[in-house]
Amino acid sequence: MSTKQRGLIDPSTVFTAGISNGEFGLPDHMIPVMARGEGCRLWDRDGKEYLDFSMGWGSCLVGHARPEVVEAVMMQAPMGSNFAYLNEHVLELATEIQRVSPAARRLRFCASGTEATMYCQRIARGFTGKNKILKFEGAYHGANEAGVTSLFASGKVPFPTPELTSAGTPFAAESLLVAPYNDLDAVTEIITEHSGTIAAVLAEPLQRCTPPKPGFLEGLRRVCDEQGVLLIFDEVVTGFRLAYGGAQEYYGVVPDLVAYGKALGGGYPIGVFGGREDIMEMVNEHRIGGDDYVWMASTLGGNPISTAAAAATLSVFRQDGTYTRLHHLGEYLRTGLRGVLRDHQLTAQVIGDGPLAQIVFSSDPVFDYRSTKKGDSAKGRAMMLGLFERGVFLNPMGTKLYLSLAHDEAACDDLCDRVSDTLQLL
């Protein structure tokens, strides 16, 4: 049945190329319009069912329409959706985050992970009086300038020069430095040489699906302390996913500032950032008008709908066996995918940790962005499009697979079967 016959709007008439909220890049003939989600599955408006391994780009770690989250939202909705001010849910949530996050001695709420990482950078600059942020090549920190610079880098620009991989970000060339992830010697050299201008190092502790080498995060913490540079952990992905205490608990390294989002909201929009008391004092409104004040405000930050959903989400994460289950599922899926690749005699590997997995079509060790980039990206893209056509919902522009508490071994086996079918045709 055509779109006109259904009497529905054709998405190609209202969206630009890609027909999504960004990044999916699907061919026009493959674009679905989603109608509902439950557990680890989605259904489009034509009734087609999808096995979901995107899970709202990782925001639905508890699964779609998790009953505890739905109930919390339904109880709050009749009482108001946003006051742009303190409420009981935000206070409850802040107290629990402080309990499990050593870095978050003081907190502020915003509406997304993008905002949270942006505010961490701004506060670091304000606190130190220095203007540059050091990020790692290939790392994504949301849609702010640091997040989209050197994101899809060519690999031809020498470190620490940033590569502008998004138009409209000219100031990033002057405000950022870039280093190779997992290369402590190179990072130490860059920080030491530029310590007078670097306000902070911004890092995903687990960069995309690439784990840190033993000692890398500890060494990063040490050199930041030695050179008077702040350390920011972008825990938008790792927060509440690798462990209840996030990457800080999982790796045992505590940053000066930390940003959260995604899984915290249980599928609802949320952002949180926090840090040491003396650093977070920079956003104290009593300082307005002085040169020691960092502007921060958020219309939707800490709204009672999102914070009620987040409090319910954390109650799910606190249930016995949650992280044992998530790590088991991740290892089960990665093992299954390795078996499929081996059966098809393909030169590839599966990386990741916790409930995350990524296939890289390369035989070389993967430890940073450039080693990942050596993989056959065209084959990866073809596989992802093939999976999408076979009813697996994921982002065909990338290769990160998100698991959730709603997945089980049968869902992982189902994905592996569809991967095998897809590879058979490639």
C-alpha cells in the first residue's frame, strides 16, 4: 500500500536527506515510520516488527515501555510536566546519583547528554581560566563543537591539530586539541607541552566500543593532576550501563567533572553534570555579574516527567543481578557474532564491553579510532543495511549494537542468524 493510499504524510516531504533525527542515512525506499515499542522490539505503522539493537541510541537500557517507568510517568503527568524548578523527583534523583558517583559532589540538570558535556567544558574553562579542551580522535560527545570535531577524521591530520568534520564549527580549530585514544605517551606529551592552555581532557572512558588499555585511564588521571588540567568523563553512554556506578566504579578512576544522559532517563530526555564542590561553585547564581560565574540554565532540565522516569529506571538497575545479566548478554552476543564470522571465514573481529558490541572487518588489533578506521567500512555498511532489510533496527551508518535488559539469549541468537543470512549474500 502506498503512502498516499494510507492517507499519511510522506516523510520525504517534510525531512531532508536521511529522513530521520540524524545519522541513519537510509535509502528512501527503506524508511520506516515507527508506531510503538515494547521490550526489545519495535513495530512500524505498517505493522512490520523489528528486533531492536539501537534501543533509542542506548537510552532505553531498561527496554521500551518498561512498566515501572510507564507507571512513574503516568502518575506524574496529571500533576504537571515542567516547572523549570526544583521538584521532589529531581531531589530524589540527585541524592541517588550523588550516592553512587564519587565525582558528582554537586549536580545540575539539563535536557540531554549533549548539553551535559557542553556545560562540563564551559565550567572547566571558567574554573581554570584556560581555553582549550583536549579530546580523543573519533570520540563523540554530543552535538556540541567538541563532539563533532575529529569525529569522522581522515586520519591524515597530525596530532594535536583538530580536524573540522562538521561544517559550521570554525571556532573548534582554536578551542580544541586532539590526541589518540589509548596512547598514554602521546597524550602525556601533548598535555605537558600545552598545559598552559588546556583547561580539561574530555574522555569517553570506553570510547565507542573500544575499551581502555590497562593503565590508560589511571595514567590519564595522573598526568592531569601533574599538569593542573581537569579530567572530564563523558559517561553519557557508560553511565549506569557498565555498572551502577558507571565507568567510575567499573574502572576505578574518578574524574573532576562528569556528564550523564541516555540510559539514566529510561527513554526520556535527560542530562546531568556534576563535579567537585569548588568547581561546581562556578554555576552558583549568586555570582552573576562577576567574572567567576559560568552561565547555566535549562528550561527542561530536571523536569518532573523525566526525573520520575529516571528514578524509576534507577530502581530497575538496583534489582539483584542487573549487571551480571547485562555483562552476560554482552559476552553471549559477542561470542555468537564471532562464531558467525568464523563460519563465513571472514576477516573480522568483535569488540565491546558490557552490553555493547561492534563488528570491525579488520584483522589488525583495534585500540583507537585510526585502527578501527582500517576496517572495511563499506562491508560494514552493506551488512548493516542488509540487517535493516531483515527486520533488525539499528543505525546503518555505524556499527555499535546496544543490548538492554529486555533482550535475552534468544534475541541474540536471532540476531546472529540474521547476520549469517546477510553475510551469505554479501
